[in-house]
Amino acid sequence: TITVKPDAVLNYAKKNQYTVTATVADDAATETQTVNGPQTSDNFDITINIKTEKPSVSSTVNVDVFEDGKYTFKPEDFKFQHASLEFKSVKIVVPPDNGYFFYNGTSFNNEKEIGVADITAGKLTYKPFANQFGEKYTTFKYRVIGSGISSDIYSDIYAGNINVIPVNDKPSVADVVFSVDELSHKVSGDPIVVKDAK
């Protein structure tokens, strides 16, 4: 007879290898009593082969940034979801065509993986091109990554969207030189030109 303790748990989400001790007893029984026979114990290993599903997102990235401003990403922007995996990092697969991604103040335009701790610390930022704006101004492609028992597990590739909200820029005025005739008090000079920044 092999009996498993009721509180014995194999928690495959935290560990996939266990060593189990089995004790086998040959019990002799009569109508009036049970006689405990000889026992033997041995250890054997159990390896749980886990097929972990890929992480996913509840919705894709969609963020707003003001014209000529900067957006600082947060972990919750990426909407990571999985039953047991811990959100480890984000991999930028294809950076945006318009504007720039920055990691810790340095721009990058190729694949880059950024840890959740660094995103939390504000090290992943985006800045649009100067004086440009628009709804769905640019997109980028990314994966979310979960920390598995033996290896990291990558999601499918998703497309993130960045909207740039227009702002009213200050107008500018070029320097102008005027002259006044001493006798006629006539004022002469170039016209005042006011430029409305786009």
C-alpha cells in the first residue's frame, strides 16, 4: 500500500523537480488484528514537464503625448497578463518610424529588451519629432516577457500606438530697427513680422 499525505503538494509553478520518499509496508491481517510486516523505503525523483502558455496582453499599448513633449512609459501601459508567470520585461521589436525611443536618456532604433524594474524607474521614454502631431501618429512592435522556471517565455508580437496631441506654440517676432527724423519726427524702418509657430 502506498499512502500520500493529504498535505503533500507538488507546486509546479514554483518548482518542477521533486525528490519523493516512498515507504512500502507488507501488512499481514487476521480477523482480530493487523500485524505490521516488514517495511522498505526508497527515494525517487519526479520531474514535471511543464508546457507553459505564452503570456499575452489584455489590450495593446495606446498612449498620448503632447507635441514637443516626452512620454515616460509605465509597466501598466503594456497590460501584461498570465496566470502564473511574473512580468519580467518588454522587448521592443520594431521601434517607431516617427519620433524616438530612449533608454536611460540614449535613443535607440533597433531591437531592445527593457526590464520591468527599469520601466518602473522611468528609463523608457518616447519623444515625437519637433512640431509634429496627429492621432495614431506612429506605431511600434513589441513583446511582453514572463519569467518561467527554466527560461523566459515570450508573447506574440503586438503593435503599440502613440498619439501626439497638438499644442499652441508661442509666436515669434524678428528684431526690427526703427529710425526717427529729428525735424519731421517721421519714423521709418522695416515692418514688424510676427510668425505663428506651427
